[in-house]
Amino acid sequence: MPKPLNERQSLELERAELPGQLAIYQQELTGGQADKTRREWLEWNIRRVQKRMADVEARLAKVSAESGP
């Protein structure tokens, strides 16, 4: 896959990928097969992805506002 040309494209690509990562972590967590250490790791990664999603949305809004319609 070619590298995105600008920041907006890069953020849009990341925004499209993050929900999939989140779903994988949540599915494994709800599967109930993980031990305590793995469960804590999954919970940490879920929070990390959620925070990253919010950050990406905020940055996209900023980039969109700066570039105009």
C-alpha cells in the first residue's frame, strides 16, 4: 500500500483502521480465555486505542478547519 500523501490522508487511514483493532481486543477480552495479565494488557490496549481514536478525530477536525471545505 502506498504511503499517504499528507497528514489528512494519514489520519483518515488510521481512523479507518482503529475500530478494527478495538474490536479484536474487545472480542478477545469478552472471550473469557485470558488470564489476569492478558486481561489487563487487553484493557490497557482498549483504553489506548480509544484515546487514539479521540486524538485522531480531534486532529482531523483541526486539519479540516485549517484547510477549509
